[in-house]
Amino acid sequence: MNILEYSIFPLNLRNLNPEYQKLIITTFYQLAYQSAILILKDCSLAEDAAHDTLIKVLEHGPNLKHDDNIKSWIRQVARNSAYDIIRKNKKYDYSLRHDKLINNLRSQSTEESVEILLRDACLLKNINELRDEYRILIKMRYLDEMPYKVIAGKLNISETVLSKRVERAKKQLICLFVNDWDSPFKS
């Protein structure tokens, strides 16, 4: 196997002392793990991404023309490996969001959790009170998390017109929400 015939390092990795080899590989692994854990938020998945990254670095590193930005290159390979894991396993993306929501709820007091639930219920009620055009825009943009480009394509309008309409819809929603949210506390 000629993968490490020459290396991304100034010295040939195979000719180094085994302790140095271990140090270099451990350093690259930690760098990859740190980048992957930020995206995946799961230790075992981040370890998988770091292993994939290490393999890619050792395979493709010798083909690099310059090793000036090796640290940023390894981070980018780690991020891409993490995104590949998410793409392969869509359920992990959902579970990560679900875990984040559960952890946020656990870190909040009961009073804060109840207030958030009441606020969200009030906000949904106010969204349903908007006129149809604005309600559809708010739901597509913020509840369905659709980008402006997709919404504009579906509605056959330009993105600038769409952004103005969304701004008007948000202003109307804010007015409804502020009036509704403040009224129970005034009495």
C-alpha cells in the first residue's frame, strides 16, 4: 500500500519515531473530532466522522500541492464527513434536534417552560388570525423553514417582493402578538 509514500508533512510519516507518529495522528484526530462534534452533537457519530476524516487525510494528504493551510483543510474534511453522516442517516438529524429540545426543556424551570408554551400558543393563535396571504407566507418561511428562493418560486413572485411582504406580515403579527400577550397581564 503506497498511501504514505510521501506525506503531507515535511517529513515522511513512516520514517518517524512511533511516538511521533502517534502524536501526529492523535493531533489530527482531535482536530477532526472537535470540528465534527460541533455539527453532530453526538460523541459516537463525531468519532465516526473523525475516523473517516483521518482516513481521508492519510489517503489524500500526499496529493496536496501545498500544506500551508493543513489545519483548515482537515477541519473542512471533518465538517464534510459530519455532513455525510447526517445525509446518510436522516434520523440522526431529527434525533439531534429532538435531543436539543429536550435538553433545553430540562435546563429551564417549570415556570419558564410554561411561559414558553403559553407564548408559542399565543403566537400560533395570532398567526391564524392573519389574513390568508400573510399567514401562508409566515408558515412557509418560519414554520416550514423554506428559503426565500423556494417560496418566491412557488408563489411566482420575485424575492424582493416576497421579502417586503414577509416584513409586512411580521409587523402585523408583532402588533397582534404584543396586544394579545400584554392584555392578560394588564388586568
